[in-house]
Amino acid sequence: MTNVPESKLLSGSQQAAGDQLAHELLETAKLAGPMVLTQLGQIAMMTTDLALVGRIGVDAVAAAGLASRVYVVSFAFGASLLAAIAPLVAQAYGRNNLALLRRLLRTGLWTALLLSLPIMAFALRGEQILVALGQNSNIARLAQQYLFGVAWGVPPVLCFEAMRLFMGAVSRPAPVLWITLGAIPANALMGYFLIYGKMGLPGLGLFGAGFASTLVNCGMCLAALGFATRGGAFREYRLFADLWRFDWKLMWQLIVIGTPISTAFLIGYSQFSAVALLAGLISTDALAAHQIAVHVANVLLMISFGISAASTVRVGQAVSRNDGLGIKRAGLAAFLLGAAIAAVLTIGVIVARFQIAELFLSNASVDPNLTIVLAAKLLLAGAIFFISDALRCIATGALRGLKDTLVPLFFATIAYWPIGVLLSYVLGFEMEFGAVGLWFGLSVGTTVYAVLLSLRFQILANRLSHQ
């Protein structure tokens, strides 16, 4: 019997581990790619809507912005709750449990429809909500026109979200990408026709902008239903068998996992709203610069969100195989991929920070130089935030794959307000660093959150790998 040197055995095992990690990186990238492009497609549609509305007038732009805040916060709360679909489906898919897959999609669609009711009611009362928050009554009235149009699209868009999460969790995100790419020009044309009254249609202004989104959402939902029933990969699943059966037990499981996700979203959203108010107290230039930096952060977050969704799926599938080492590899691959992309994009933002600020203010009616310089400073100060937020997003996704959502909510309550907002106030006002201090506070709070989440995943993954 030939004795193999221990050093060669170690070298071989390290090479095998490296090959497995490389394979995991490739699989994560293949899964995340369509998800990232889908998120960017959503941004493209939002940008198109803003450009079309901008031709109506300044009041219309302001009204659409306020209406979007009312709509997005309620819609995102519902969509965040539905996020619980992904880890449950990923684990069922890993076990090849087709019956449970059907139940999960059916329950997800029922949950989406039930969530639509309060979200629609919230949107239909948008004018009263905005006036109660001290907004200009005329702008609030215009915002309600947009909300009257977009509210009816909530049921189809939430059902589409449920199917998007399902398709991604079974490692088939491509149909959603093709649907989104098709929806971008459809949304632009429909908005153009209905806002300005083209092709014999009446000019409906802001209502037309919202209603165009509703029609496009209906089309996207129907297209997803078509893929789910007739697509070759999905036909054998018979996903809509017994569609009318109501599964309270499974719905409760979705709520238990999803509610902490939604609550954490609201805490994060409230943090940015609070910092925006603080920026407004400093100056109008500070508020405008802050909004530019937030918009850039949101675009970068969409890329991280796609990688996060892929990490949920890959970790969930490893859990279904009882593969402890696979769980660690899936998390590590997502972290490496996300950190590398976030670092490259952040460097790009730093280098082009003045040009980015000028893009937002090139048509300003007053001298924008002060705001451009301040926005560039915030983009530089936000460099740490951009990377930390990417890691925070990916760590959250990996923990969702383990169905761990309650402890991350606890971390959010610690990191966002007692650390992030409080430190922003101290640095911005007490230490007089202004808007730059606000962003340093955001960066510290987000970094603390990202570190806590990453440690949490590492602890759970180590525990599972030794079982």
C-alpha cells in the first residue's frame, strides 16, 4: 500500500474545495444575472414614467413623486411579506416535492390577492393621507389622480411578484426577465398614448400614467400565468391544479416568515425618511444632494438585490439536501460576488461623482453648482455605505434561505435608529458636519447591520455543517 504524503492530501482537498466554490460562484452568477436585469428593467420603467410625466409640468412631477411614496411604501410592504415564498419553494424544489410546490404557489397567489385589498385602500385614500402629512392640497389632489390609476394594478403586480419569486426559487428566472424586457417598451407606449391622448385615446394626464402601469401590470401577470401553465419546464408541475383550495396553515407559515421581512423594510424606509427630513432642515441644497445620493444607492441596491435573491435560492436548496458545507459555500459565493461587484460599482461612482450629480441637475432653473458639489461629496462619503448595503442585502437573502427572519428584524431595530439615525443627527448637527455627517451616520448604522447579519449567517451555517 502506497503512503500518500499528508501535504498532498491537504492540497487535494483544498483544490476540491476551491473547485466547489468556483462552481457555486458560477451557479450563483447564472441565477443572479436574470434577476439583476429584471430589477434594472423595473427601474427603466419607473424612469420612463418620470420622463413622460415631466412633460406635463413641474407640479405633475412633484405630485407623481408624492404619489410614488404613498404607493411604493405600501406595495413594498406587501412584496416583502411575499418574499417568504422564495426560501420555502427553494427547499421544496430541492426535495423534489411537487405537491408542496403547487401548494406554495397557490397560497402565494391567494396571499397576494388578500394583501392587495388594504394596499388598494391605502392608495385610494392617498390625497387625505398626504394632506394630513402637511403636503400642499393642490399637489395632493394631483397625486390622487395618479393613485386612482395605479391602484387597480396592485392585485396583478403582487400576483406577478409571487410568480417571480416562485420561478426564481426553482432556478428558472428567465421567463420573468423576458416578460419585464417586453414590458419596458409596452409601458412607454401605453403611457405616451394615455397621458397625452394619442392614437384616438383621450389625454388622461396623471391618471393615464397610473392606468398605463395598471394595464402593463395586468399584461405581465397574464404572461407569467401563461409561462407557469404552458411553459415546457413548468408544464409537469401542474401548478394551478386545485387553484381554489385555500391553505390556511401554509399561509400562516408565509406570514410568520414574511412579517419580520416587511417590518424590517419599514424600519429601513423610515430611517431614510428621517434622514431626508434632517437634510431638509440643513438646506434645500442638502436635501436635493441627499436625494441624488439615495437614488444612486437604490440603483446599486437593485443589483445587490438580484444576488441576494439568488443566495436565498442557493442556500435554501442546500438546506433541502441537508448539505451543511453547501450552505456555507452558497453564502460565501454570494458574499464574494456581491462584494466584488459593489466594490467595482462604488469605484465607478467615486470617479464619476461630479458627472452623476450633473445628470440630475443639468436642467435646473437656478445655479446648481453648490448642489452638484455637495452631491459629489455625499457620493464620496457614501462609498462605505454602498458596499455595506450590498453585503447587508446579500446577508439578509442568505438568512432567508435558512428561514431566519426574526433575528435580522431585531438587528434592524438596533442598527437603523439607535445607531444610524442618532449618529446622523449627532454628526450632522451637534458636530456640524452637515449633510456629509448624515451619510457617515447612515454608513455606520448600515455597516453594523451588515456585520451582525454576516456573523449570524456564519454561526448558523457552522452549526448546520457540524450536524
